Amino acid sequence: MIPEIGHFALILAFCLALLLAVLPAWGAWRGNSVAMALAPTLAIGLLVFVGISFACLSSAFLQDDFSVALVASHSNSLLPPIYKFCAVWGNHEGSLMLWALILSLWTAAVALFSPQLPLLVLSRVLSVMGAIAVGFLSFSLLTSNPFTRLLPGIPADGSDLNPLLQDPGLIIHPPLLYMGYVGFSVAFAFAIAALLGGRLDASWARWSRPWTNIAWAFLSLGIMLGSWWAYYELGWGGWWFWDPVENASFMPWLAGTALIHSLAATEKRGLFKSWTVLLAIFAFSLSLLGTFLVRSGVLTSVHAFATDPARGMFILVFLAVVVGGSLTLYALRAPAVSSRVGFAWVSRESLLLCNNVVFLVAALTVLFGTLFPLIVDALGMGKVSVGPPYFNAVFVPLMALLVPVMGLGPVSRWKGDTVRRWRAQMVMPVLVAVVCGVTLPLLHAPYNVWVALAVLLSAWLLLGLVQDVLQRVRGASSTAHGLRRLTAGYCGMVVAHLGFAFCIIGIVATSQYSVEHDLKMHPGDAREMAGYEFRFIEVSEVRGPNFIADQAHFEVTRNGEFVASMHPQKRRYLASGSVMTEAAIDAGFFRDLYVAMGEPVGEGGAWAMRLHYKPLVRWMWLGAILMAVGAFTAALDKRYRRTRESVHSANKAVLHGA
Amino acid sequence: MHPVRKQRLYLVLFVIVFASVAVGLVVYALRGNINLFYPPSEVVAGKAPVGQPIRLGGMVVEGSVERATDSLEIRFELTDFKSSVPVVYTGILPDLFDEGQGAVASGVLNSQGVLEATEILAKHDENYMPPEVADALEKSGFDHKGNTK
């Protein structure tokens, strides 16, 4: 009964989305304020019904209702309850439900938290989001109904969730990632609304900015968690593989990074308006493309679920409609919104422009590398794969080009600045950065030039920020007073840029300094690596709730002193019989030690073992967290929350104008 | 020219120059870093280049997996049920690697016709087959158990 209620709620949600897509847009077109005023109510109704539907699906999972096909193929009665809940989105149909749920969450959030938005704009924005919801809900209903029953012939037990996905990382990684992916639909909806209305001004950028920042923050966290999950769960100590699906989440992030910076120029100076709109369209299109790549299985990837060509086709058509439609609208309306503001070459605007070009080119090169195998295959020139060396060769130099500009950004002024002022501001940072770059890598022998370069660039970034904060605080009566005067938007920028500096050091240091050994070890063997001694004590059998495992016991010492006791496992899951490596990690701020079990080899209880020493690997995730924190902080800035009175007058003015 | 328009011209020039640099980088990076996929029968027929990175995919032949006693070296054969190619790899295999299952090995073909693999990918759940392997089997006309279709 409950699954049928869920299915019914999903159909009702689809109808509401259809109404939301049509009615307010019609109202905005004809100036009918009654139709426009329906938008927030419809948006909340959409959330309620998608929510009911999602709750029904979850309850089917939690109650082991194996008459539902999805539950039977992705859950098992032995699964711990929390993973039963996660199994809801550990599969194609359920993850689409999550998409729809998060989309309706964002839609309702826009409806609820936009008191400052004129009704005309709000109704257009919600309409666009309703149209996107129509696309996804019809996809769910027509091609991937999660509530299909297995009648008759209900299986006695389910065939289990893929063991790789039975992990705390899966509880939060997809929802956060989707919050980011789908969050760009808000920026997209604002852009389309602006094009429809033909009005694109500073207030538009001010409405759009906090939403974009929040979406970007969630996406950063989602990507970071994915990388962390791959690191400890896949058992080979890698944290980024340039896998097509990783790229699928990374491309919207790159486009989104360009977008939040170009929005800054649009809000502060009214510049790059049509460009900003284009970036918003681009970021959301890349999110959709990512969904297509993940769901259609056209590319070899660790994320591909068993696939169905009809689904791929549906998303491809949807993608074509969204991209084609929005670009056509852009072509028709962009001339009406373009700006006529000039700026000097030596100014913050130019630096932001550099940022935009670098991030866009980076997004395009990643896009090209990801789609290249498809292009070659379509041309009948064989099956190729583009490996990490391509992406590293293209991506790393681009980022290295970016950082010098990025360090200068905060100290530069809008509109016009002078080279002499830049020089005066940056003399100290340059000197200190060079000293740091030369000396800090000496701490870790042998001397590594790439690490020296990374330290130099990060120090330049960091010191540029310090210089600017000092500059701003100096004018105030006291330091505390000066610090309090800094806006949330500014603090967010500082924290996010600081996070980027952490990322650079973490990524370069861990890539350059990591030590990795695959070796055969007998119980009692010891191996020295990077100053640590790993002693393999024994292997014993342990039992988990739904698996049995061989568990190795390692004692790690350094100069005779005890460091850690580590217990990697090789698990065999009872329901599916699949084998999984569970790595043991001794985490630290400056280094991680990582042990994973391979397989038993030869006689005498010998095992293939993988030992890693990974310095500063945590810094890159810490950096990503800082970036997200920065973006959240910036979204809290006071200027995004104007009073209601000024809104009402604006409302009247807009309606009058329309 | 109107100053704003002039500035826009410079901007476009800048973007073009920058994009060309990027395209140059892309072409340079692509040259050394793409590897073509070959099914076993094409490798045996001598169509795959020797000494260049390639990828080979097929089913792991039952009973072909041999481990060295003193190191992590492992030998096995990949087949599309028409021909098979020996593969040698040193290191830890993915969890889902098994005899009779699909796998993709990337590495360099030596002059004896043995693929010296640097990376082995196995399918990651029972419902999923690497698309290249599925395609290779499609071409050879066998299903994944080796029965003719």
C-alpha cells in the first residue's frame, strides 16, 4: 500500500510541477498578479508531495518490503538500518528521487527565503525551476519508476547493496553533491528569469549571488567527500582519478567558480552581465551533462550503474532542450541586457576576467578530455581512453597561471588601480613568499622543486590576503573594531582563498612526497618506510553484522616508539558474496599512514600488502572545507537581506513598470 | 573606435590567444596520453603496436592465473574466446578480479606478445561489464561464458 501512495504522490508532484511551470510564467507574461502569487504555494506543494513520495520509498527500504523491485535488488534484511536508508539513493531510480527531492527543496527555499524579491521575478524564477522539475519527475515516472512491484514471486530476501556503498561516506556524499548540482538550477533560473524580463542589473546579481554561493559550497563539500571516500574505501590510496564521473562533478564546479567571481563584478560594477548569464546557463548545463554521463553509462566509470539506453536518450533529449532553449533565449535577449561600462586594464575587473578565462578554459579542457573517447568512438576511430596524465598536463599549468593573479586580487581596486600601488602592496609578500618557497621544502629531504613552487604560490596567495586584511584593519580605531567592520562577504572570500592555498600545498606535497609499496609479507615481517616501521603481527577472522573478514594486525613504530596499531580488513559480504578491501588509516595533520590488504599469496600465511606514507594529504580536504565555509559565510552577508518595506515599494514599482 | 568597443576587441584577442595556448597544451597532452583499446583477437592478429601503451580487455581465462612464489608477479590470459593474450602484472589486483570475469589491462605489449600491464581494472559489480569488453565479445560472437550466440 505504501509504495502505491508514494507513486501516487509522485504523480501529484508531477502535476503540481506542471502547474508551477505554466501558471506563474503565464501570469508574469500577462501581468496577472493572481497567477503570479500562486508560485510560492505551488513550490511548497511540490516539496510536500515529492517529500511524501520519498518518505514512502524510504519506508519500503526500512521495512524490507521486497515486493518492491528496487528494494529487492538493492537491500537486504541483514543490512544495518542506516545503510537501508542510504540504499534508497544507492541506485539509479532512488538517486533520481533524491535529485527530485533536492530540486523541490531548493524551489521551496527560493519561495520561502526571498522576501526581497519582486513578485514578477520570483514567479519567473519559480516557473523555470518548476519546468526543470517537470523534466526530472517525468524522467522518473516514465523510465525509472522506483515503486515497481515484483508480483507475483516476492523474493525472500534482497540481493544487497553494493558493499562499496556500505559506508558512512555514502550517507552524505550524494546528498551534498546533489545539493550543489541542483543548486546551480537556482542560478540558472535567475538567469533565465532575467533574460525573460530583459532586466539585468546589480540587484539581479545581488539576488542570485547568495544562492550561487551556497550551491557552490555544497558542491565543493560533495566533491571533497567523494575524494575522501575514494581514498579510504577503494583501497588503493588514490584521491582523484580523473574518472569521467568525477569530472562530471568537477566541470560544474569549475564553471561555478567562474560564475561566482563574475557575479561579483556584475553586482559591484554592472560589468560582464551577459557573460554572467551565459556562465549560469553553462554551469547548470554541465550539471545536467554530468547527470547524463553518470546515468547513461556511455563511459567506462566506477560510478556506472547497470544501464538502460532509453534513460540515456531521455536525459540527452532533456539536455538538448535545456541547453538549446536557454541558448536560443540568450541569443534573442542578451543584446538587451548587455552592459556599456568601461574599466581600466589595471583593475580588479581585469583580474576577475583572468579568473573567468582560466576557469572556463579549465572546464572546457576537462570537458574535452572526458568526451574525447565518445567523439573518437562516434567517428569509428576505435576505442580510446584519456588517462590522468592528459588531465594533469593540462590542468596543473592552468592553475599555476591562476595563482599569481589570485594573490593580487584582494589588494586590487575596482574600476582603476595603478601598477605602482600594486608594487608597493606586494613587495613584502613577494619577498616573504620567495623565502618560504626556498626554505620550507628543506624540511623534507630530498629537496623538491615542485613543492618549492607550490609553497611559493600558496605563500603569495596567503600573504596577499594578510596584507589586505591588515590594510583594512589599520584605518580603524582598534584592531578589534577594524576586524568587526569587515563584511561577511569579505571574510568569506578570505577564508575560501585560504582554503585554495591549503589545497595547493596538500595536493602537490602528497603527490610529490608519497611513498607507496606493494609487497608480500609474512606474519612477523617488518618493513621500514619513510622513517616508520610497519610490523605485520597476524591475521585473524572477525565478524561484522553482514560480513566476515580477515583482519590483519599491524604495529607501527618510529625510532622504537609506538605510533599506531592498524587493522585493515578483507571483507566477504554474506548476501552477495562480494569481496571488499577495508583500508586502515592512521590520520594526522602532517601525514597519513595507510595499510590495505591485497590477497593471500603463497604459503605460511603470507599476504600481499599495500603500505602508503602520505604527507599533508589532509590539507587538500581541509582546503576544500575552508572553501565551502568561506562561500557559506559570504552568503550570510547583510546586504542580501534588505528590509521588507523597501521590497514592497520595489514590488509596486516593478508591477507598475510591467 | 569607441573606447568600450576597443577594449572589447582587446579582450577578445586576449581570450583567443589564451585559448590557443590551451588548445596547444591539450594537443600536446593528448599525443602521449591516449591509449587505444584492442580486443585479444586483434592483438594476436598483430594489429596492436608493440612498445606503446594500449589497453586490452576480455574475460580472464579459467585456470590461467599463476602467481610467482617470491614476489607479487601474476600471470593470466585474457580472451574473447577466439584468441587469448597472456598478461603479466606485478602488484595487488582489484577485489573483483577473478577467473571467468571481465577485466581490462593497460600496459605495453612486448615483442613476445605478452602484455606487461601497469594497471588492471575489473568490473565493479556483478551486473556491470566494462563497455569495451562487452563490445569485444559482441564482435567475436560469444557471450561472457564462452558460448556462441
